[in-house]
Amino acid sequence: MILRNEDIGEIILEVPEGHRHLRTTIYLKDGEEIVLQEATVANLVRAFVGIKTHPLKKKIVLKGRKVDERKEGFAEWQLMED
């Protein structure tokens, strides 16, 4: 699936009531909704900036991994550079 700007009706970024982390909801014009958690968007943005600002890098691959030993407050599943 490719999301083009013309496919998107609205994007809302918010901290939902009762939560601590940002959520991004993409409302498509066809009625479908895509919800991204803060960590997902943060990793996407970090990779995007990494490619756009690096003089040679053309690709970054992020893979979902379960991290048993992690900092306090970090999720068990992380998107990590391959």
C-alpha cells in the first residue's frame, strides 16, 4: 500500500486521555484509520532524518526485535537498525 497525500483526509497527533505517549492517527478518505504509537513514529523520523542528512546513506532497515535487557520505561519490542 502506498499512501499519497491525496489519500489522507486528516492526521491527528495527540496524547489520548489516560495515556502518557503520543499517538498518530491517519484517517484515510476511504474511511480506514491507521494508528501509530509514539515509538514507531520516532523511529521512522529518526531513520528519515538519518538518510536525508547523511552524505552517502541511501537506506536504513529497521527490524522489530524483542529486547529483554533494556532501560527502565522502554518497551519490550523495539525497532532497531539492522
